[in-house]
Amino acid sequence: MQRKKKGKYVVFSLVFLVFGFIIAFSYSQSSKEDANSHKITDRQYVMQNNLRKQIILAQDKNRELQKDLNEKQISVRNYEKDLSKEEEMFSGLAEDAEKYRMFLGKMKVKGSGIEVSLEDGEYNQSEDANNYIVHEHHVFKVVNELYIAGASAISINGQRLNHNSYIYCNGPVITVDGNPYPAPFKIVAIGDPNNLISALNISGGVRDQIVNDNIIFSIEKKKQILFEPVLGESS
């Protein structure tokens, strides 16, 4: 019995010994394969090094391009500022040209404004009629005040004024650019009605002066006024 038991132990010992050897061998082979798998060849190293250099060159190029882009953006912003200034300048010139064309009577103009009426005052036969009739200086006062107050265009009895218009008395009529007109005199102006009326009605101003000369003075607002170009002056 003891011999049989010892024989079994020997067999088991051999089996375990062989099994352990197999496991150890397998582990050793596996470690070698892992080591070989992590080991890179010279060719792979060269490729990795080239790729690294290319990445560095690309990054440097990107930085240069970004710097160039920033400089160009600054230039564009400067150009935009210059163009904006030029646009404002040309816009101002266009507005001035528009005002000059209106003043010269070279273009049609319309808008709201006022109508000022000047009529001869009532007088007795024993009084001097010249002290009650509208004279050219009355008309001048109204026209000048309207221009000062911002009127863009003015007409007298339908005759539009321009840069070289002239007004003078000729007996009971007033001549505007060679055309005679009798009283009452209708002076029509395009502009802000409130500003124009305020300028004429200021205390001690044009209206008070004319009324003190026995002239009948009245003002009316106009929603829509249209002036055609002066004949021979249209462009």
C-alpha cells in the first residue's frame, strides 16, 4: 500500500513539474513578444522623426500666416476708416451741392413752408400814400430774414428767386427780375414753418418793423409747396 501511495506521489509530482514548466515557458515567450512589439525599427523611427519635423514646420507656417492675417486685418480696418471719412466728406459735398442748386434755382424743390402776405395799409386822402404802401425794402427785410432762418427757396408772387435776382419799386408795383407785380405781395418760402415764423415774429423784428410802417402783415403755414426750376436755369 505504501509503495502504491509513493508511486502516486511521484506521478503527481512529475505532472505538476511539467505543468509548471509549460506555464513558465509560455510566460517567457509572451514577455518576449511584448518586448518585440514595443521595439520600433530604424525605419519607423525615421518616419516618426520626419513627421515630427513636418508638424513643427506646419506650426511655424501657421504662426507666420496668422501674423500676416492680423497685419492685413489692421490694414483693412485702416482702409475702412479712411473710406468712411471720404464717404462723410463726399456726403457733405453732395449736400452742399444740393443746397447750391436750390439756391441757384437749377432744380425743382418742394416741401412745407409759409406764405407771407404784405398789403398796402388804409389811408386818408389827406395823408401821404407812400407811408402806407409796400416798398421794396419791406420785401427785402422779409426775404433776407427767411433766408437767415433757413429757407431753401423763396418766391414773390410766383416768381422764384435765384442767385442773381433783383427787386425794385416802379411806382405802385414791385419788379422782380424784370417782371412787375402789384400788391398784395405773396412771399412764399420752403423750410421749417415753425422756425420761419419764429424768426419773423421775434419781438422788435421784421414783422414789428413792417407793421409800424402801416403795412398789413399776415403769415400762413403751407403743408406742400412746389417750385419749378427758374426758366433758363434748369439743368
